[in-house]
Amino acid sequence: MAAGARLQTARSEGDIATIVLEVSGLDKSGREALEAKVREAARRAGAAEARVAMTSERVTRRIVAVGSGKGGVGKSTLSANLAVAMARLGRKVGLVDADIYGPSQPRLLATEGRKPEAEGQKMYPVQSPFGVPMLSMGHLVQPGQAIAWRGPMAGNALGQLIDAHWGDTEIIVVDLPPGTGDVQLTMLQKHKPVGAVIVSTPQDLALMDATRAIGLFEQGHVPIIGMVENMAGYICPHCGEQSDPFGAGGAEAAAMSMKLPFLGRVPLDLAIRRDSDAGLPPAAGEGAGAEVFAAIARKVLAWLDTPR
């Protein structure tokens, strides 16, 4: 039996074989391949006809939103690496790029140029090389194509990305666009995240905008899992000296003042930028860069695993 599938029942009446399979862990191509193998096996066993039914267990799926009050704070990089890090910790994690107007996740997870398959009105996620299935508007439009949609169209597009054939995925990380507009409101009202991670750089201006994003989630009764401080300290590759071009400790201080968990810092690191542009998320590798994201992922999972 293929991995991700389980035989539920099999019976024979005369020369008709009836087989019921549970296939929650298989995508469309996997299910089709399995059905063909089962039919062939039944034929070789002497059945003139094989009736194959497939069922899926209902998975309790939780959405973790990653938001910020403004652009340029590294939210998409954090989302991609958080998803990869949680997958490396043994969870079944998917990623939705909800930045309808400026999708970047296909580049970050090396799936540019891939098109999702569809069955009926639902899409199947694109499989990334890092064990994280994903969907993005970047998979549906030509690279560089401008998307000029009004709010309701963007909200409908987000719904199609989230209401896809996610199989046995248990956690979906949603990379929200910056700000507090229509897409964010649709996410809160219709898709009900279990919690939100807020990303900010240390300087006061970014923290002001992050506070607005926190307020939006609180109004939507979405708990804040915690805050991440991005671009926190730059180490010169030549002299090794650390500087703080965006300040230091601002997000941690803001989290403390608002009585929110602080999840960790991600440094302003040339390697993170270079690898991300190349579609090689640092969380998929080894060393200090991977451990930064793994530490944040462990805190997010601990929050998710705590009964509420």
C-alpha cells in the first residue's frame, strides 16, 4: 500500500471486487496512481470488475497568520522560513501567499513557473522542494504581471488559495500583505486564524505600524502568538563588528509593554538575503541561520500545542 494510504475494507461478490481506501495523505496524482495499481491487482486476482472508493479523514486544520503593519520588514521571508522550520520539526505544514498584489513566496521556496493542478473548483497545492506545499497568486499569473483587482476579487482569490485540497496538512502559514485592508479583514472574518505572528523591525516607525496590525487582530478576536524582531543587528563580514542600523530591542520592548510573547530576533544577514533570493530558505539548511528560525518555530508550535 502506498505511503499516505490505508485499506479500509475489501470484499468480493462473485467476480466483482469492492475496495475502500483511506487516502488523506495522497495528492491527486498519487490517488490516481494508487487506483490504477489496485485495479490491476484485483484483475490479476481474478476479478472481472474492481470498484474502488476513496475516502479522506477530516483533518483539523489550523491557520497561523503572519502579519505586519507595513511592507519591507521581512514578513514573507519569516513566513517561508517559519513554515519550513515547522515542517523540519515533524509537522505537516502548508503555506499560502496571501499577498495578492505582490506575491513573493514562489521565489522564496523555489516554485516559480509551477502551475497548480485543479479538480472541480479546488486547486492542489504546488509541492516545494522543502516539504511544504504552497499556493500563491504567483503560481497563477505570469512573472511580473500586475494584478489590478478591487477588494472583493482579492478576497475571493484568497479564499481559493486557502480552500484548496490540502490533504493531511495540519497547519497553514498565511503570509498576509502589509497593512490592514480588505485581504486582512477577509482572513479574520471568513477563515478564522487560530493565532497571529507579528513581524517588525526595531525602529519606532515600524513598531507603530505593527501596533496597528496587532489592534486589527485583537478586534477580530485572533490571539497574538507573539512578535518577531527582524533585521536585528548587522555583523560586518569584513571586521566582525556588530551595528544596529534599525535600532535594537524595539520589538522585544514593545512586546513586553503590550504583555505579548517575544518569539525571537532574526539578524540583518547578507546570507539570509542571498539565499532567499536564490530560493534556498536558510531554515532548510544547517548552522546559525537555520537555528534562528527553528527556535521561533519551536515557540510557535508550543503555543499551538497548549490547550486553550
